[in-house]
Amino acid sequence: MKKKKRKKKTSKVNRINQFLEMPEELTSNKPKITILGFDELVIENYKNIIEYEELFIKVNTFIGTIDINGFNLNLMQMNKDDLMINRKD
């Protein structure tokens, strides 16, 4: 019996994205976390907020949860794609 070699299947979407050199953040559900200095944090590609308190924020993403601990945390901006957290003065 001969064994057939299986080729790795890449989806059409992945091949198109590679050809167009699209950033992975745009085409996948992986979260992107950007820290802006000591006072601001931006999370892209999130699902929802699980918990929100002044000392603790828990964010649900497509690959798991993100826990943010700090003092005087403030949810500054939120839309369907990203949220911005900063420190209250």
C-alpha cells in the first residue's frame, strides 16, 4: 500500500492575505495590546468586558482573557473593535 503525501492546506483567505501582505491583526481574531506610556492601554480585537472596577478590569478575547490591575483605572473609549483604558487623575 502506498502512502499519499498530504500537502498542507492553506485557505484561500490566508493565501490572499499573504499575497497582499496584510497585517495579521486585520485578518485574525488575535488581540493586539498597545501600551502608551504609563497611563494608557489600547486593546484591539476583544469580545467583551467581563469585569470592570476601579482597581481591576477583565477583558474577554477570542483566545482567552486579559486581566488588568492598577489604581484608578478608567474605561476612556470603547467601540466594537477596540477599547482604551487610562488612569484617572
